[in-house]
Amino acid sequence: MLRVLKVLEMAWLGIGIFSIVMGAYQYKMVGLETAQWFFIGALVSGVFYAFRRRQRKKFEASEQNENKKNK
């Protein structure tokens, strides 16, 4: 489960970075009207990245507490 959470976290980070790069490219080539959708996508993926990161940290903490109880 922890591996899946890490993969999802990195996927959202990758999508965010890609969106920022594409937004900057579109802004330079076309203008803000087209680029704004990429920047909005980067913002949304940043929120999902933060959510997944917090979820993974909580899961890791609960696993550690469970392991301490079992010892």
C-alpha cells in the first residue's frame, strides 16, 4: 500500500511539473488565454500532491505505531 501511495504522489508531482513547463511554453508562444489552463492544472495537481503526501505520512505513522505495539 505504501508503494502505491508513493507512486501516486510522484505521479501528481510529475503532472504538476509538466503542466508548469507546458504553461510557460504556451504563454510564450500563444499567450495567457491558452496557458491559463495549464497553470490551473498545475495548481490542481499541486493540491492533489499535497493531499497524497499527507495521506502517505499518516499511513507511515500508523504502520510504525502498529509495529511498535506488536513488538
